[in-house]
Amino acid sequence: MSDNTFTTTRQRRTTRTQENEQETEKESEGLQCPECSGHVITDEGHGETVCSDCGLVITEDSVDRGPEWRAFDAREKDQKSRVGAPTTNTMHDKGLSTNIDWRNKDAYGRSLGARQRQKMQRLRKWNERFRTRDSKERNLKQALGEIDRMSSALGLPDNVRETASVIYRRALEEDLLPGRSIEGVSTSCVYAAARMAGVPRSLDEIADVSRVEKSEIARTYRYVVRELSLEVRPADPEQYVPRFASSLDLSEESEMRAKQLLKNAKEQGVHSGKSPVGLAAAAVYAAALLTNEKTTQAAVSEVADISEVTIRNRYHELLEAEEEILA
């Protein structure tokens, strides 16, 4: 197991421990001392609930919800732990089923014999059949696989994948899929989840990694948002700036300058009716020039996936808006 896996597992357990402590604190906050009506606290070490004011022991011998073993360092704690991975909506069975490794090796890394390999192949086949017992689960498995593939291609964080998976599950439960492709609905879920999480991707970027046409994505997205009553705010051009600036290796000064240009444009109403991607690309290009950093319209066009003509037009509008404010 790698150090990254140890770190991730440790973080999960720390989070669970903190949640348990918070729940215990909330339960204690609802109690009052029967003698002095003072504040009640829970002593996990001694299994007692006591009053912090007068010291009265209210309850004792409470159940210890911790492990029965002891560990003296992080590695030993990870080795002794028998806790599995947390459930996740990004898998059709929420990660609760058994996975049989595709490699024909035993626990010690030795290759299996011919009869054992045949046996494992049969087990894999039956395990796969049991994991997807009906058409709904097969649908969900295919869709969540598509969501994971597109999210990886777009560099979206795990929380976006989780949100997109939840949206798709809701669409499946609400029976919104008849007459629409699995790929189209799953793509629209990724597009909506990215916008809801504040890391939007343009429709062109989504279409590049999808297996359906741009027009179908837009049509399905509007349908899903309307039917599920999703609260998706219009994309803010400022949300695109950090990604564009990072791809162009621009400084933080340029990034802040680009955001300021966009704020000025909003005050003047220049952003109304304009593509947020085009405005963000033009702001990044203008900010680079204003801070004496080298970049070209062609480079910005390639990163933002938008034409140089649009960048030039928005560029002039942004500078004019700033001049009007400063005048």
C-alpha cells in the first residue's frame, strides 16, 4: 500500500472520529446537571458523563465505540484497522459489493495454476452478473462509468463526480431517461455538476470528451435542470480565470488583474448577453498585456477553445469599460 493510500485512509478515519466526537458533544449539550443545572461533558477515557461545574457523575460505564486494539504510530494504526472504504455514489452499488482482481495472483504475488485461473475466471463472471442483476443497475453502471471517464478527461474534482452521480440517480428515479440516450443524460449531469460546484466547463469542452453532439447535450441539460428543479446559477466569467491563467503560466498578479477587469465590465453591463468563456479569455489576455507578461491571442484561444476574433472583440470592450470607470 502506498503512502498516498495511507494518508487518504488516515484522513477518512480522522474525519469519522471528529464526526463521532461532534455527535457526542451535541448529545451532551442537550443535557443539564440534575443538581445544579450546569454544563454536562462526556469523558470518553473513563466512560462517564459528568457535570463540569459541580463534578457530579451522571452516567458511567458508557459503551466505548473505539477499536479494541491499540496502536502507537500511524502505520501500525493503518495495518490493524479493518475498516473498508466509505460508500460512494460514483459506483452503481455504492461500493458495497466484492471486487475480484483481474490479476491471476495470490496474496503473496505468486501466479495461480491453470485450474485456479479457470476457477477465478468463472467467479469473476458470476460476480459481474450478480452485481448488475437488472436493467436499471446495468444502466446505472454504464452511466456512472461515463461520468467518471468524462470527469477524468476534464480534470474535475471528486466532489463534482459525486454530485453528477447523484443527479443521474435522481433522473433515473424520476424516469427521465426514456427517449434519451444514457450518454446524453450523463454528459448533461457532468455539465450541471461542474457549474453547481463553481468549476464550470464550457459546452464545447464538454462536447469534446462526450460521445454525443453539442446540441443534444444542451437540450438534455435544459430538460434535466427543469425537471429536477436544480439550482444552477449562470456561469460567472471569473470562475474560468484561474484555470486559464494556470494553463498559460501567468502570475497571480495577472489573474487578479483579469478578475478586476471583469468586475469593471459587470458594473458597466458589458457582460450581458456575452459568452462567459469569451469574456474570461479576453480578460486573461488583457491582464497579461497590462502586467507585461508574454502571451498571444493564439495561446489564449487554444486554452479557452474560443476564436481569436472573439478574444479581440471582448478585449476592446473590457478596456473601454475600464476607461469609462476611471474617467
